[in-house]
Amino acid sequence: MGKNIMMSNMNTGDMDREIDQLKQALVPEIIERLLAIALRRDGDFAEVYAEYAIINAVELEENKLRLAQTGIIQGVGIRVISGEKTGYAYSDSLSFDHLQRAAQTASYIADKSQAKAIKAINVSPSQTINLSPIETYPTQVEVKQKTDLLWRANETAYAADMRIKQVSASFGDSIKFYLVANSHGLLIDNKESISRINVEVVAEKDGRRQSGYHGGGGRVDFSFFDSFTPEAIAKEAVRMAIIKLDALDAPAGLQEVVLGNGWAGILLHEAIGHGLEADFNRKKTSLYSGRIGQKVASELVTVVDDGTIPNQRGTLNIDDEGTKTTRNVLIEKGILKGYLFDYLNAQLLKTKSTGSGRRESYKNYPLPRMTNTFMTAGDMTSDEIIRSVKKGFYAKSFGGGQVDISNGQFVFEVTEGYLIENGKITAPVKGANLIGLGPQVLEKVVMVGNDMKFDTGVGTCGKNGQSVPVGVGMPTCKISEMIVGGTQIEGASMTGGKV
Amino acid sequence: MSDYFSLSDDIIKLALKKGADEAEVYIEISRESEVGTRLEEVETLKEASARGLGVRIFKNKRLGFTYSSDFAKAHLDKLVQSAILLSEQTSADEFNGLPETVLDNSIKLDLYDSKLTDIELSRKIEICKLMEKILFSCDKRINNSEGAFFFDGDSTIYIANSNGLNHSHKSSYCYLYCVPVARQDDKLQSNYWFSLKRHFADLDKPENIARTAAERVIRMLGAVTPKTARVPVVFDPLTAASFIGGVLAAINGDAVFKRSTFLVDKLNRKIASSEVNIRDDGQLVKGLASSPIDGEGLPTANKEIISQGKLITYLYDTYTARKANIKPTANAQRGYSSTPAIGGFNFYLQAGKYPPEEIIGSIKSGFYITSLMGFGGDIVTGDYSQGAAGLWIENGKLTRPVEGLTIASNMLEMLRNIEMVGNDLTMMGPISAPTFKISEMTVAGG
């Protein structure tokens, strides 16, 4: 879970002017010339991706508004595909000379040594449908309105409990404009806004310290923070820190585990999502390669990746290759249904892109990635699920996770956990990780709640050094057994010693 | 080069004219190249250069910061204006401001390989293909690959401020990397090995990188998950470095001030076993994290962090050092798109006296860790829980592969329980460590 904050404050008048300049540097005739140059060595496909982004952040720490910052990112990336090969070059200058050089550099991936005559390419503009309409962009509002949110969070957190010794709050927002054109004639542009508030507190009692975190946002209007208030966020962060102050050490070993709804969807993201990204499957390096139509999870499990849900953090009007995002059923009642495709991998596997080609910025070529990944709701209440557990572990909130695509091992961090004893949630425990093997854990999903919910908008996913915002969602759900990585061992265990 | 100094000078002058009390410009010009092969065929080629500029100003002890990749004059003027406006939104803080010291520019660290850009693309492709060829020849169970890569690049930093600082230096890197995938009984394992250096001539031989990667993937085939136990644990150099990275985060002077680290109130106290000696060295010749200056222009140093288990210093930048009323340790780190934050340079656990075989040989039943997963180190509490895989030690020998385990303890307890430190330190990256043994940890399994 990336908590690094971004910020800036340019007004949108400036932004519209800058976007106009970018569009003027890349009028259709220029794009057509660049694409033609890029294909001179007989590449199969060429693409121009131009980006302009404003990134803002404000940070409050130790009762001081420490930082207000604004940044601009602008550049053009040019990609050429030849068979399975990708050539990529970028420029942060919009001058034709620089762009032409980038197109030439990218063209070298196609290994025909003789430059050919330029083929004519025609691009025609198409329209983007805006899935997350916004009236007031967070990037557009006065800095003071954002710093006010932070001061409110700060005040609430300190007032909430005497044991709170530190409060840090930050607000980050950005608007990213991008234009994608390719040798199939596509020319499309898109504007995506994203924002997020974070509150982190440290509580101290008898020399013991614990931190608590809460935050969220999405592709939302600034008014979103009228209902997702800094007060509520601060109170939640305080609640987590205070509970952990008296938490027991986590149990170790196999347990019956109940996952809370929301951010627990990171389990799906790690346990199966990455393994279904088409690049790994084309290369046959994922344990899910070649398993479409097979049972890979319990029949209670249906997993969807949907880039079209209004205002969610992982939502996109179009992906970074200009393809409309879609709702993709990955697993239906336990049966593997599909992978997530970008253009390159779809082409090579003779299918269509699922609108999953994403990149961090113009400096990167796209990869198949997730958007908003979630498990659909079942029919049990969370109470019924908890009551069914005699002795087990309730994982309510989570931190970050990681997966090994090839062997399927994944791990994620529990930031708020409890023991379950005789059907009741009892003592809080701290410092646990859950670890498992993707298909095994999904096979052991034995109860699914009716309370499917998305996370609050805090997820950032990293792959091959590229970070993109994602959403996850999950109903409360019970896993019959899973390894909890705590320190406390019960009953018999083997111990080692020195020779 | 002088162009960027005069550009910086213009920006600083403009900032002062517009009302800033202090101003700093940080410029980064970088080049990157990527060559990737898969199954001995070229798969990716990438080549590009980029630049960016950050403007940090203080006005009435308030901070404003802006950055951009657009160097057009009109745009830069706006960037300065915007930084000053932003400063009006932040709180006055008596400790805010630029460092006063001006750099002694004489130090030569040999961070730039001028011959790196002469290496032909065809040679890079050959090297990648060779790594994969060796991988596949090592063992027939290695029948796939995520690829072999040759990354290289360089960056030139210019930093100038209104206290008279004018510094520039250039550094380069090259990185070889390969990722074999092996199959046995329908189960896949992948692993990797790499070499990262400032100079091309210093890179490990591609053959050796590939052989190490092959050995690492093959030995994990057939891995099982053993039962939960409390046993001695050995960290190999790669996972040892990851743990030492946690120590680095915990001695951050800013976190210390906020009491949000488990190492608060521990200065000059024994926090680790006497086997533990850690240094932070900004001036290691050809060092992967060396730099003549820190992110604010202060000369870097080679300093003791932990000596025979005793914590000697926290790490500070200018702001936190003023707050703590001590000399800065020159540990500001940054890129053009961020304000300085505290970090380490070449941060490493010093070599101990034990050959790794002797460390492994000292254990009857234990866990030799070769890979860690997840984000399980809580710097505030020191609680530590990570996914782990590696080899099981029986009667002093590495035996069968194990995976799907978690290791858990508290970082302070782990530091105190470091019983043996290996003599096998090599500088593999910005953070390095030799093999070490922790007397006991909880290893959770099936």
C-alpha cells in the first residue's frame, strides 16, 4: 500500500492551455508522420502516447503544515511492436526533432535493416465516454481547502484520545491528460482525475507505541470529502492505533480464518489477479497458464476485474492503449474464465484486449494490469460467518501484499486482527501476516458474505517497476485453513537447537 | 554544463526577487536504456533521455516546492511564482531553511563510466542471449524464462542554492539480470540473479550470473511447507540486506523525532548483539549509493551507525538536525520531483568472522532463508512478520527446499539475537549484508 503523497497547485486555466499546447504539438498530421517513421523498418504496429499531468500534495505533521507542492509531468512515448518484440523510446520535449528521434529509436526493434518508404497512415479522432463525471476537480480547488481537511483531521485525532502522540495527514491529487494514437488509425484522448487523503497516528501507552492508518479517495469530486470526512478518517486511524496498544501477539500456524470485507480483496489481487495477467500466461510462467475452463477455486468464488465502475480508484475511461475498459469475469463459480489482456498479448494469443493495458507514465510501455478486482457477494451475513467459527482468526484490515507468479505463493499483512473464540470476536492481535498458495486458498473459501464492499481507495500496485492505482473489493469470507504468521505457538511444536 | 548553472542562477535570482528568502534548484538529466531477451530472442529495447527540475524556496521560514520537466522560460517563471504562492499555505517553522555549509568539491568517487555509452546494442543483446543460453544448458528442468535484461543509464545532477552552492556530478549504472523458470511435477518455480555496478568492466560475468540464477531456481524445486516451529534462522546475504534495510528505516531522525520508530530513546545504548557493526558510507569509491554530496549539497561521510551492538547515531538532514540541535549527518536524499527526505548511502552490515558454511554447520535443525515476501516490518513497534522460502538445515547441512512459511519476531529481539555474522559481505546494492544467524525465531508453517 503506497502511502507516498503527491501534490501540486496550478490552476486549471493553465492546465487547459498546456493541454492545448500538447495537442497542437501533436496534431493528426504530425502523429501520422511519427507513426510512419516508427514503422519504417516494417514493424507491425506503432503507437504514440502523449501525457500531461499535474500532481499536487500537501502534508501536515507535528501540528505544522510542512509541505505544499505541485509538479508537472509531460512527455511522449513511442512504441513499435514487431512480432513479440517491443521497441520503446520517449521524449520530454515536444519538438518535432525530438519526437522524430524517438520514433526512429523505437523503429529499430523491427530488424529489417533497410529503411522502407514511408507508408501513409491516417488517424481519425474518436470520443471517450467519461465514467467518473466530476464537477470540481480536487486539483482545481484552492490549496487552503485541502489544508483545511488536514487541520480538521489533526484536531480530531488529538482530541479523540490522550494517548495519541503524533498525527500526520496528507492530501494528494492529480489530473492526467493523455492522448493515444496508433497505426490502426486510432486517435483518442482522455482526462483522469484521482485524489486521496491519508491520516496516520501514533499512540503511546506505558512506553509501548502503535500506529493507526486510515484514508481513501478515488476518481471523485472534491465534494466526496464532505461525506468521507477528515473527522471520520481520523477517528478510524485513532481507533486502530488504540486497539493495537493492548493487542496480543499473533498466533502462528494453520488457522480457520475470516477475512473482513473491503480491502481484504488484496487477497484476490495477489492470490489470483496477477497470475491471470496475460503476459505471464503467454509466456507460460504463471501457474494459471493454460487452465481456462478448469476449476481453480471453490464454487462460491466469482472474481471480476471491472475498470468501468464510476469513481473507483482503479477505474479508467480508456486504458493507456486507448481501449475502452470492460467488466471481465476472471473466475465464475470456481471455474477460470479469462485473462487480462493488453494489445500485445491479445494480438499474440489471437484475442481482443480487455482494456487492461496500463502504464505508469509516458516513460513506460504498457503491461496487462488489473483495475478494480473483487469477489461478488454471497448470501451469508458476516455475523453468521463469525458465529460458525469455534476457534480462529479474524483479519479485519490489511496492509500490503505480494505474490510469486510461478509458484503461486502470496503473502499479505494484517493491520487489524482478532481471535475468534466460540463464535465471538475476542482479543485483538498484532503483527500477523497471512500466507498461502493461490489456488489452495481459493479452494478453501467455504463461506461468502452478502456484504461485498470496495476498499476506500488506497491501493497502488507495482509490477516491473511501474506503479498504477487499483481498487479491490471483497465480501466477508471464511477460509477453512490458512497459515497465520505470528509469533505465538500453541501446543506441541518442534524446536531446533545447536549441534 | 554551464548552461544549467546559469539557468539555476536565473531561477534563484528570480525567486529572491519575487520575495523568497532562500532558494534552491535541483536539476536531474538522465539517460536510460533497456535490452531484454526472452528464450534467446530480443523482446524489448528501450532508449530515452529525460530531464527535470525542482525549485525549493523558503519565505518567512515557510516552505514551497514545485517541479517540472518543461524547461521553457515562461514555464519556469510560473514554477517559481507557484512555489512562492504555495509557501504561503504552509506553516512557519524556525528549523526550515537551506544548509549553510558550502561543499568541498574535491572528492572523486569514480561513479561514472564514460565507456558505457560506447557499448553496442548488439553486444548487449549478445550478453542477454548468453545468460539465457547458459540458464537452459544448466538443467533441463529450466525450460522457460521471464527473460534476461541489460539495463544501463546515467544521470547528471546540478544543485545550486542562494547560499552559494554550485555543484554538479555525474554517475552511471549498469545492471544484468535474468529470471529462469523451472518445472518439476507440474509445479513452477522462478528465481533470479543479477549484478549491479557503476562500471561495465566491474559487472560479474554473464555466465556466472546465469549459473547462480539456475542454481537458485533448481534448488527450490519440490519445496514443501514444514510444520510450525521455533528454530534458529540464517539469512542469506540478499535477505540479510532486506532486514538491514529495516534498521535503516528505524534510525531515520524524522521518525525518531515523531517517536514513530522502535529505536527511539536508544542512542548510545546497546540495541544489538556485539557481533553487529553497521556503517553508512557515502564516499565508497564506485559505491552504488555513493555521492559526493547529499540531496541538499552537504558533503557526505563514512560513519559508524552501530558499533559492537551500540547505536552511535541516527540519520539527519538539515531540518531534523536543527530540530535535534546537532550537526546534520548529511543524509538527505532526493530526486528532482521531491523535497529532501532522510535516507542512507551505502548502508551495510560489516563482515564478521564466520564462513557461511560454519554458520550453517552450527545448526541442528533450522531455516536458511533465501527469499522474503511482503511488507511485514512495522517500524513503529519493531514487530516483524514476513513470508519466507529457502532451505531447511538439518545436522549442519542444507537439505530440502521449503516455502509457504512466515518468520516472525520483533526487530529489536532479532538484532539482539544475531549470534553469528558471516565473512561473505559483498556490495550488491545500496544496502548490503553478509550471511547472519538469529538464534531463534517463530517459523509458521502447516
